[in-house]
Amino acid sequence: MAATKSAKKTSFPSVQDLRALSVEELNAKLLEQREALMNARFKHATAQLERTSELKAMRRQIARMETILTEKQQRA
């Protein structure tokens, strides 16, 4: 019998939720996400990270946050 993969998925805030945040809140979330990425990289290096696809998803989420942050700062 084949082993089933767990359906545990990392959930990120939607783009609409990110756009609704203030610049300070967005900076705080961005810092948290960068720390989570760093921890995931350490887990990957020590072969403790089961889903390596999370690294790519985290990098993309950070890029989304930085893009929205740049947009907000240019408007202000």
C-alpha cells in the first residue's frame, strides 16, 4: 500500500489581506516571514524539512510583500 502524503499546507495571507495592512504591519509581517524562511533553510540543510516546496512558496510570499510595500511607499 502506498503511503499517503499529508495535506498540511502552509497558509499565507491573501494579496487583498496584505494590501489592507498598514506599512508598519506589513514590515512586521515581512520580518516574520523572513525569519520563517531562514528557519526553513536551516531545517532543509539538516534534512529536517519534509516539504522543500515550502522554500519556493516562502520566497514568493516575501516578494509579494515587498512589492506591495514598495507600492504603498511610492503612493505616500
